[in-house]
Amino acid sequence: INYTPYTLSYKGLELSVAGEIISTKDWNWTLGINLAKINSKLKADTEPDMIFTSGKARYVPKTGISPNSFYGYKFAGVDPENGYSLWHMQEDNNSKHSTTDITKASQQIIGCADPKAYGGFQSQLSWRNISMDLNFIYSFGGDVYDSRKSQSNVEYPKYSADMLNRWQQPGDITNIP
């Protein structure tokens, strides 16, 4: 394998606030919170010519986007006449450009695992020489590629309550094939 490493550019911001709530001879209690946002993008001069896979998710590094963006066929709904899945043919996501033939659909970015923001909050309570620390972390935003759900109509029909709303007869309006 001829592998070319790539370079990322990072831009971000982190805000932190901390302070003592109680400070006496025997007792000390501090609290803190932080929030961070980081964007990573592939630099233009290092774009690798390869596809990375993790399970059924595909990562195709492209200049100017996060390396954690994943690619696939973008679902465009269900044809109400025959119940077949529709797939977007172009990245403009215009429903006029959809097909039931997945081999004619174009792969595009269908999500990104990067969180919109993340951070944590901390609390430390001490009495004399005994201390109790609590640390919590969080993140929100970011997509998860659910490979099981992507195959739910084929491999796992009994595992999803969504299947109760599947297409069953001509004219049904649903997003479950």
C-alpha cells in the first residue's frame, strides 16, 4: 500500500470558568466548567488518494472538510407507488434528481462524527485530608453512522419499531421502504 500521510488544520475556541465556593480551614469546595469547539479540515496540499472504512461507514478524505465526514448514498424517501427506496443522484438533494437504482446514485457526505461542541464540569469537595472529586464530560452534535439501521429493511426487520410504518401498498406515504 502506498500511503501518503495528510495534514490537518485546526481552529478552535475553549472557554473555562472555575472558582472556589467554600474556603475555610477544614473545608474547600471548587467548581469549574468548560466548553470547547474545534474544527479540523484537511489541508489542500496533502489530500490522500484512498478510502478508509470502519465497519460499513466510509471515510473519503477531501480537501477543506473534516476527515471524520462519512460518505454513502443519501436516502431521498420512498416511491409511494411501489415502495422502493429513492436515492439522491446529485449533492443538491433535489428530489427531482432521485432514483430507485442505487448504482446510479452518487455517494456524498451523509454525516460527520465531529461534535458541535464538547466540554466538562468539575467539582472538588475536600474536608481536611479527605477529598472527593467529580468530573463529567459531555459532547453534543455530531452524527453516528448506524450500519444496522442502514440495512434494517433487509437484515434486521424485526429489530426496529420503524418497520410498523413501512410502505405496504401503493399510495402509502412513508420514509420506510
